[in-house]
Amino acid sequence: MNIQIEERNNYRDDVHCPFCSKKIQVMEDGTLTPCEHTLFVASDDGFAFCDDRTKNNLDIPNNDDPYDHFERFECIDAMTSSIDLPNSKKISVYVPAPSFFGTYYGFIET
């Protein structure tokens, strides 16, 4: 089973874990507080947080920055969409034109 992908239209809303409802990111100031369900927080610029479960699933050594392995994928969006952990979910948030900048959040039900 591949990661379930959900797109959000409002890029200004804080992001909450879909499994425990904990606030993961405050959009106003960018504060990041991953919970036990958080697999990754990434953007088109790279990873702000990447759990070892994500690295293992993508065949990335635990001590490596996942962005160093980015060349195997078309983009960060494709990289995070290739995760195939059971019961995992990805939330994609895009800023509207002209930037179309993406931020990606991965979670797994434990």
C-alpha cells in the first residue's frame, strides 16, 4: 500500500496530526513540534524533520540527510509520495500561483 495523499487548500492553517490531533506546525512562525506519528515534514527546499522510519523506507542511512539522496527522485513531492509504509498518510499543502511552493507532512498510525 502506498502512502495515502491528501491535499489541503488553505496553506495558512496550522497543521495537526490526523491520528492524535496534536499541532505539528504553527504556520504563523513555522514552529515545528512533531508527535510520535510524524514521519516527515518537508518542503520543496528540503526536510525540516525526517524520522528514521521514513529513512529506512526510502533506503537512506539513518545518519544521512534525506535531501542528500534527492537525486533518485523527480522532486521532494515525488520522494515523499513514494513511501509505502502501511497506515501512512501524506498531507500536501501548496501556496497558490505564482509560487506553487509545496510543503509535505507524513504521518503513520501506530
